[in-house]
Amino acid sequence: MPSETVVDLSRLQFALTAMYHFLFVPLTLGLSWLLVIMESAYVMTGKEIYKDMTRFWGKLFGINFAMGIATGITLEFQFGTNWAYYSHYVGDVFGVPLAIEGLMAFFLESTFVGVFFFGWDRLTRVKHLAVTFLVALGSNLSALWILIANGWMNNPVGAEFNYLTMRMELSSIRDVIFNPVAQVKFVHTVAAGYVTAAMFVLGVSSWYMLKGRDLKFAVRSFAIAAGFGLASVLSVIVLGDESGYTTGQVQRVKLAIIEAEWETHPPPAPFTVFGIPNDKTETTDYAIRVPWALGLIATRSVDEEVTGIKDLKKEAEKQVRNGMIAYEALEKLRRGDTNPEVRAAFEETKRDLGYGLLLKRYTPRVVDATPEQIRSAAADTIPKVAPVYWAFRVMVGLGMLLVFAAAFYFVALRKLVPQRWPAPALYDPIAVDRRRVRLVRRRIRPPALDHRGGAPDFPLRFQHRGRRCMVQLDRLRALLQRTACGRVVPHVQVLPLGAE
Amino acid sequence: MIFDYETLKLIWWVFMEILVIGFAVTGGFDMGVGALLPFLGRTDEERRVVINAVGPTWEGNQTWLITAAGACFAAWPLVYATAFSGFYTVIVLTLFALFLRPVGFDYRSKVEDPRWRSAWDWGLAVGGAVPAFTFGVTFGNLLQGAPFHFDEVLRVTYTGSFGALLNPFALLCGVVSLAMVVMHGGFYLQTRIEGPLVLRAEKASQVAALVLVVAFALGGLWVALGIEGYRIISMPDPGGAIAPLAKTVERAPGAWLDNYSRFEWLWLAPAFGLMGPLVANALARRGLLNLAFWTSAAAVSGVVATAGLSMFPFILPSSSQPNASLTVWDAVSSHATLQIMFWVVVVFLPLVLAYTRWVYRVLGGKVSVETVMENKHQMY
């Protein structure tokens, strides 16, 4: 057994590299489509300003794409360097989408991205637009295959354990591709990427507006980003809800952790709006609950239960015991035992073999585990509640809808240039002047309120339900990117930016 | 086309060879150009000429590496698990060097400061030379076998060290690999640039070609007379699913030449590796630059294929427990996975080649100091 410190460090390393990679990738996912939109406007209207816009944002796309590549190779290699047994155990299934991603998607985007930058004078307008489109298609297909791989990690369908080769083997590629978790993850994540890109364009355009530079360019970019962002943020909300439903169906532990559901409540389960989860007492302190809400969202019914953490632990105990039977049978089979009873026992329990292997940490022989050790192994299936619970709440409470709705509102009224408020609100994180942001936010609310005729926070909290935890870093990411671009923008010397 | 398992295992060995050669030929010249960058370009403009000769296409070329690794994951999971974790330090070193490339290409010319630019030039040189060298070292270790074994649940344990990876034979293979990409990069540059730089690139590739021939010949002698090869004595039917420990393997001097005595036409691969660089040199001296580049590409393919063919059917032999050696027969994925991935490759690889060709046509033409100065803000 490798030492647990090494395992923990490897986990930490994977978390860091994955998050670092994911600072850049969502931006390029969305920015590539914004480039397609801008260049389409150029091809259709023939106005040079749209070409300038495409080149300007293209350059910002380029520097993020480069960082995406630099950080992406690490992620791929890491499976082999740090998670060798995982690579062997699931490579037969998990390697497939990764390899397809390389051949179908990554080749496409990285081969054409060079033509995007250097082909302006060598191709007709329509052909160049086609190249831009292929770059966007490639990067989004890339996300599809990676999320199919990730979806399989969350919900491993279409695979069976083979005791001869000691690994999971592909039984149905169709199940792997049309895995419901993979599908909702894909749409939810790319939509979140589109939001990130729209936020980025909105932020940089606002910076130009505030400085009074290249206004024609900035206003047009702002308008496109506002429309694209509003559509995307609405998609994120709807698809996030879908994702919550799928999680409730196939990943009950994840749902229970996110909601800090310690007990199984009689259906329909109440939703905890606020509370402080306590791992020791296994309760949520100071909980404020809304009756029915969680049951409705997670099961879309009034009579299905949402299983609580305590009951899930009990179920896991049964699975660990099953896993012990599977492990015992596996050892016999590997020693060459051909007794059909052993084989039957193995086939019946092999689904839970992984739960049995959780015991390796406590007893290398697995089969001689004490009830105490079984309880510990079962407890290991439940991660710490508080980090996931709070991360999810931060993600849901970000309130991006408001920003895009307001931005779109002013674009639609053609009041953008005299209306200076959106610009500081978006640009300020670059200056890291929090007090001013807060002041400005207070100023944002009234017009948005008047227009929509309701409290903007209310629908948000509830519509955002179920967004994936990984995406909760959205705001931080957007903020970091804007910070980074604040430094880079002065160096981006693409253009004479327009005639102003 | 539905193939039996044994045939698919063989086909997948060919696919992996193609992907690795694809990377050595395309990514190879990028890395060679990177390694030469600070030595060829004396002024900032000259260096930008060198960078822009490969800048627009290097991303696609590096994808051969990503795809080869992905395909290895899918088709040879045990190899992926064992090689990447066993050669950990070398892989991490390679990764850190590779980090410098995308950032070097994209960020270098966006800031005027000469210190910034010169720093990234050296970054690109490290990003080209170090991976080239470490890939050679890795192949050198594959040829000697690595100390690893499996436990009862097929968990791999590696018992070597970083120092052991850098043994004399592996270092020689590193020199072969580095000389190979420098030569290849030099020949590629000559087809893409104009001005006095061409002469310098020619000189570099001529020297590198000679180093390659000498080092490659030395390596060949070493493999024939020095290091021990591996040979399968007995194993179960290759048409079935086999675990790595089911076969018997012996170590023997000169065993890596077995394949050549069985199939004499295989000598073509080392012949390409030995003669290719010399022919390319002669062609370049006569001004037949495109032909010289393609001959160099054939030489690169010959060198890589030589390593693969000598070891076949071994992929990663184990020096501490030879029976645990990974081969094309027992380190592969299931029949279903190989069959599905066969179709993916058959459909997408020709497509990739087709659009790569189109992209090179569109972005062709010579780069000179004048073109760089005219497009100061657009080019790398």
C-alpha cells in the first residue's frame, strides 16, 4: 500500500492542477463561440470593426488557449504518474473517451487555431469564418469527451469487472457515451464556460468604456457579450436544475452531502436554506428549512424519499460486507478455482468489490475485517460535509443572472454609453476595490428591480438549484481572469482599434 | 471489418508506432527549431523569424504527443500505468520543460522588454531540447527493461530510481534523440526561412546529422553486443485475454536482434536511420531543400521504428521480474475496446492528416525579417 500522505498529496496535486487548468478552459470554450458570432457579423455586414473585434478577442483567446494547453498535458499525464493503479483498473473504459478526444477534437482545434491567427490574408472571408467555427467546434467537442470521461467516473455505466485481467472492461460504449450524468455535465459545464467568456468580454469592454477608449468597439463587444451571456446564464440555471435531478437519481451521496441531509425525512423532503453542518454530531445547527422543496427538486415527486447520510452509511456497510464476499471469491478465482459456486458468488457480489477494497486501508487481507473496521470503511464513503455544502451555496448565490439581465437591459434600451454603472461594477474586481463594488452594487439594484418588478435575489436562490459543485469557482475564476487581463490588455497590441 | 483479438493487438502496435512516429516527425522539428532558436537567431528579429517558421503549426504538431498518450491509455493501460509512474521523475521533468512552450510562443513577443524576450527564447530552447533528450532516455530505458513487478491485484511496484534512469546507454539514446530533432528542425527551417539564417540552419543540421549517425550506430552496436534483450520462451494463446504473469521470458545478449534475423526486410528501418541523415545532408548541399526535409523525416521514422521493431512484441520489459514484462499480447485493452478504437483511428487519422496538409498549404511560404517587421503585432 502506498503511504496515505502520498495519496493525500496526490489528491491535492490533482485538485490544484485541475482547478488551474479550469481557469482557462471555460473561457476558451465560450470565447471561441463569441469569435464565431463576431466574425459572422463581419462576413455578413462587411464592417471592418467586426474584424478588428474578432482579432482583438482572438488574441485574448490565444493567450488563454496557450495556458489551457500548458496545464492540460499535466492532467492527462497525471493519471499515469500519480494514479497508476486507477489507469490500469479503468483504462479499458476511461481511456477510450480520452483517446477519442485527442483524435476527434483536440487535433481539430489545435491544428486550425494557427490558421485562425495567421490565415487572415490567406483565406477568403467565408473560409476564415469556417476555420474559426472549426476551432470552436473542436474545443467544445473536446469538452464533450472529457466530460463523458468525467461522467463515467461519477456514474460508471457500460463496464464490467473481469477477474482474469483484474480490471473494469468496456461492455457498452453506447452506455458510456449516453450516460445521463455525462450528458447533463456536458451541457451544464459548457454553458458555464459561455457565462465565463461573456463575463470576461463584458469586463474588458467596460474597462475600455470607463477609459473612454475605442467606444464603438467596446459598446459592440459589450452588446454581443450581454446577449450571449444572458442566454448562457439562463441555460446554466435550467441545466443546473437538470443536473441536480440526475444527481438525485444516481449519486445519492453527493446530493445528501451538498444538502447536509443527515436523516431521511418522510417525503417530500424539506430543503435547508441555511444551517451549519456539524460532522461530529451529524446534525445541521441553526437550520432553516423550507418544507417540500428538496423532495420536489431532487425527485420531482411528492412521494419519493431523499436518502439521508446516516442511512447511506448503513447501506454502505452492507456493500462493504458484500465486497468482502466478492474479494474472497476473487482470490479463489485468481488461484484457479473453477468451482461454479465460487464463480456465481463472485458474479453476484462483484458490483460491490470496490467497497470491499476500501478495507485494504485497515486490513490488507480484507476478508478478516472486524465489524469496527467495516464501520470505518463505510464511513469513508462519506466525505466531509461542510466544504461541499458551503462551496455549493457560494456557487448558487453568485447572482450572475442579475449582471447579465441588467447589461442586456441597457443594451436593449441603447442607453449603454451614458449609463456608466455597469462598467465599474464589472471592472472593479480588477482594481480590487471591494468597497466600491459594494456601493456600486447597491446602485445597480434599483434599475434592475424596477424593470423586472420583483426582488432579483429571490428567483435566483431557487432557480440555481443543483448546479455542479465544480462550477462554484466560477466567480473566482472570472475574477482572476479579469485580474490577469487587466495586466495583459495594455500589452495586446493587435490593432489600431478603430477610428475614434 | 471485425478482427480477431490477436490481429487487433498487432494492429494496435502499428497504430501506436504511427502515432509516435507522427509526433517524432512533426513535433520533432518544432522541438529541434526550439532547441536551435537562441543559437541561430542573433537579433530579436532573426529569432522571431525562427519562431514564426513553426509558430502557426506547433500546436497541431504537439497534439500527436497528447493523442499518442491518450491512445496508450486506451489501448495499453498497463503500459500507461507502469511507464508513467515508473519513470515519474523523467516524465515530470519533461512536463516542466513542455510548460515553457505554449507560453513561450504566445507571450514572448507581446512585451517589448529584451530581457523578457530573451528569457522566453531560452525557455523555448529548454522546451525543445529537454523533452527531446528525455524521450530518448525513456526509450533507452525501455530497451534495457525497468525494475518493476506486480502484486496479487496487479498493482505495479517500481523499484528503480531517477539516477538509475540516467545510465550510460540511456544517455546515449538521449543524444540520439536530441541530435535527431535538431537535425530535423534544421532541415525544416531551411525550407521555411530566408536570409543569412538559412546558412546557419544548414550548418546546424549538418553537424547534428553526423552526430546522429555516429550515436545511432554506437547505440546499435551496444544493443547487439552490450545490453541484454528479452525473449518470450512460452506463453498462452495470444488470441485470448492474458495477464502479464502468464508467460515465461528470458534475458539474453543480442535477443533484440531476433526480429531482424527472422524478417530481413526489417533492416530497412535502421538503414533509413543510418543513411537518411547523410543523404539529407547531400541533398541540402545541392539546394534540394524540400527533398532533404522529407529524407530527414524518413530518417527520423527509421530511428523510431528501429527501437520499436527491435523490442517487438515487448513494449516495456521488466528487468527485475522478466515474466512481468509488458508485451503487445498481454498489456492491451479488451477486445471490445480495441475494436471500437480501431474504427475511431481509421475514421479520424486520415481526416487529421488531410486537414493538417491543408493547413500547411495555407500557411506555407517563406518567413523573413521583412515579413516579421511588416506584421510586427500579428506574428509571434
